[in-house]
Amino acid sequence: MLKNNKNVFIGVIILVIVLLGGGVYLVSKKAAPKQGLPTAQDQVVATLKPEEIGLTLVMGADGKRVVMQIAKTDGITSIDYQLSYTSAGDIPRGAIGHIDATAGQKITKEIVLGTCSDVCHYDQGVKNIKIVVKVTKSDGNLYQVEQSLQ
């Protein structure tokens, strides 16, 4: 009987050691910095001023859309944009898109302030309009440009 208790006691000690060792391993694995290639979140994006690419953002004549123009497209291969704004009731809204650029040709994009499928439903009380444009240049570098509509 004493031998049985001794075996149980040794088993419990071994189990505790294994559990503690496993816990230490898991905690150290989570705390260790990850090695490898940088992700898009790690990448530092250089900024440009709107005038460097000829970026303008104006409200459409009907007040239901904004018009983004990029006049200086030399060296630009593509742009990605994210338009954000708030509508009545301070509801955050937005639109995203991608445009392939041709050097020397001005980019013009009308962006609807609302949703359209068969019929457009325009947002009311639109304010705080801001666009963030990611510019990819022919050398592969990525730049960011921000513009707000007053």
C-alpha cells in the first residue's frame, strides 16, 4: 500500500512538471517576436502631397457624388482609393476601388455617395469626406496621399 501511494505521488509530480513545462513553452512561444517577411501592416508607406500627383476631390454638381481627379500620372502604374464619410445620424460610410493608370492620361473617377444596384439610394447629410489614395509607382514603390473635402 505504501508502494502504491509512492507511485501515485511520483505520477502526480511528473504530471505537474509536464503541465508547468508546457505552459511555460506556450507563453514563451506567444511572447517571442515572429521572424519572417514583413507584412503589409509592417510596411512603412511614404506620403505624398496631393499636389505632387495633381489630386483633386470635388463635390459633384448634384451633391450625390464626389469626383476624384489625378492629373499627374507619369510614373504611376495603379492607384487604390478609400473614400470615407459620415451620413445623417453620424453613420460611417465609404467606398473603395482600384484603377490601373496609363502614363500621361488623367484619371477621373466619380464616386457615388450611397449605394447603387438597379436603383441608387443616395446618402443624406453627408459630411467629413476624406479620401486616402495608395499610389503604386513604376519602380514598385508605394505611396499614400490624403485629401479632405471642405
